[in-house]
Amino acid sequence: MSSGVQATDSNADGNAATVTASVVGASGFAGGELCRLLAGHPHFDLQQATSRQYAGKSVGSRHPPLRTSELRFTEPIDLESVDVLFAATPHGVSMEHIEAYADAAGLVVDLSADFRLESAQAYDEWYDGHVAPEYLDAAEYALPEVNRENLPGAELIAVGGCNATATILGLYPLFEGDVLSGDEQIVVDVKVGSSEGGAGGGEASSHAERSGVVRPYAPTGHRHEAEIERWLGTSVAFTCHAVDMVRGASATSHVFPSEAVSAGDLWSAYRSCYDDEPFVRLAAGGTGVYRYPEPKAVAGTNYAEVGFELDPKNGRVVVFAAIDNMVKGSAGQAVHAANVALGFAETAGLEFSGLHPVGAP
Ligand SMILES: NC(=O)c1ccc[n+]([C@@H]2O[C@H](COP(=O)([O-])OP(=O)(O)OC[C@H]3O[C@@H](n4cnc5c(N)ncnc54)[C@H](OP(=O)(O)O)[C@@H]3O)[C@@H](O)[C@H]2O)c1
């Protein structure tokens, strides 16, 4: 792999350093969000967007926010040499093409699950094996709130999964604050929007079948359990429901601490983790309509909302986390990670804070 893109002092100061970028898989949902974010980013110059199906067509023909862009899709076999290559392709594609990606760019940021786990054995257990396990050691997982210190100078970044991101951000302070030891049972239920399935869809994603659903899927054994376990250090019992929204993932976790905990303990655990985080907003009670995290409140943004409530009668803490799966859960998190890796201001290109009121996300 060519050497990583170097961060410089001028980048860290937010000055006008610019790096070139490409997006492989740019016609898809996550790739489209990447193109939108990079087009508005002060330090990225988006030079290439690939699609096999739409090669030759304008990027704006697939993604309305880019209607005025002059960029056209190109075939992924003709990769340009750039500083940063973002890959937003289905599982299995990046591991197959990683050598070409690494030849084309000093930093590869992969949005798929191909480099999120630590070993070939883990891919045998959770996926269908791995064809480039020699790259796993070099890959840095990107959930900047949890491991930003590993990102500067990275050459390969594996962006965390959307459901895993919501789940980890909700539960992480309970481990950091010693509210949980890792021995307790944790039950997680995530409600997800239809865009999680990608633009390709299929019968289950057609409007007639998807509209109005509250449909359990992967009720046990969801693959994101693997990365959640890796970063929380304990297994969780995880279930997803497909619900009637386009964007959003809302994770509700039920935990039963072995020692009594107060609301003050919880506030101090969450504040000490997240008070300085640029993309986490705490929402735990208070007044008004939006007292707890809701996907609507973060749609289109790179923010995660995190909240909790104590249930003393049952010895339970219920934890909520809401994200936009295509921004904080993929494209935004990828740009955030690249900002950290390259020494740009963490919030560069990601400042949008959301809309209110707003329709269904
Ligand atoms: N959607 C989400 O909310 C979300 C959240 C977190 C992570 N992710 C991950 O991000 C990745 C993309 O997801 P998505 O939802 O954006 O999927 P998508 O809408 O189906 O887009 C996939 C893109 O990959 C391209 N592609 C497919 N096979 C390819 C190949 N062999 N070589 C080169 N390009 C190929 C497709 O375009 P062409 O066929 O025209 O080339 C398309 O642009 C997935 O790994 C997914 O797990 C998605």
C-alpha cells in the first residue's frame, strides 16, 4: 500500500489544504451521500465517482442534491490516482479490489463490513470468509468517539456499521463509567429505515411491501453483533425491526446493572464521555416533544442523539441512540474519520445540525 496521506499543521488549523478524493460505488445511497458531503467540504476535491450501471451519466442524474455538478460517473476499473478513495460498495467488493484501491490512494476509507473485524476467523464466523485477510491488521475501525486516536496516519479505515454505531454510542458510557462490568445481559432492539437496504432493493424493499411495516429481521445472530462485541468487550442480544421511515436507526438497549445506579451516576457517565464530542447530543428527559433521541431530529446530519432513563422498579436502565444511517451511520462517519486521519477540523464539511419541524425522515 502506498504511504498514508500526511496530516499537516495547516490542516489542523483548518486552513485551505485540499486533498483529492474519489468515491467507488457513487450511484448508491451511501455513495450519493458521500458525494454530497465531499462536494460541500472545504478540504476535499471530488475528482471521480464510479458506477458501472450509470457510467457516462451525470452524478446529478442519480442524486438530486448534485444536479448542478459537472461530475460524471466513470467505470470503477479506471481508477484515478487520488489522495483518498472512499468505497461505498456492497459487502465483498472492497476485499476483492483492495489492492487496486490501495494503489490508487494513500488512504482508503471503506464503508462496507469488509475490514471491520480483526481476523479471518471472525469473517469465517460472521460472514463468508475473507479474500484479503493480510489487510485486516492495517485497518482501523472508525467510530471516532471510541477510537479517534488510532486514525491519524491510517492507510485503511473501516467505517463502523450503522446499527453498531447507534448501539455502541448508546452503551459505551455505561462501560467507561463503570455502570456495567460486562457480565450483565444486554438486550438491544434497533428500528431501521428502508435506506439501510441500499438503492438496489428487492422484493422486501418495494414500496408495496415496505410501506407501513414494523418487521423483525435478523431477530438473532445479526452480523453487527460482532463489531459491537469487539468495541464494548461483551456480547449483546440484538434484534432489528424494519420500520416505516426512509432514513434513521434508533437503538433501544435494556440493561440491568448489578449494582444500584442513580440518575446522577448516569448523567456523569454520559457527560464525561460526550460533553466534548462534536457530534453527540444528549437528550434524556427534560421537557418538550423531543425528550429522547429520535431519528427525525438528526435526519441529514452527522449527529447522534443519545439518552437514557432509569427504571428503579425493575433495576433497569433503558438507553436510546438515534442516528441517520446514511450520515452518522456511514457517509458522514467516513468523512469525520477522514477529517481526523488527515488532521482537518473534525467538523469540516459536517456542520449541518438538522431541520425542525421536518417530515418523515
Ligand atoms: N445504506 C446504509 O444505510 C448503509 C449504512 C452503513 C453502511 N453501509 C454500507 O455501505 C455500502 C454501500 O451501501 P448502499 O446502501 O449505498 O448500497 P447501494 O445503494 O446498493 O450502492 C452500492 C453501490 O456499489 C456499486 N457496486 C456494486 N457492485 C460493485 C462492484 N462489484 N464494483 C464496483 N461497484 C459496485 C453500485 O453501483 P454500480 O452497480 O452501478 O457499479 C452502487 O453504486 C455497503 O457495504 C453497506 O453495507 C450502508
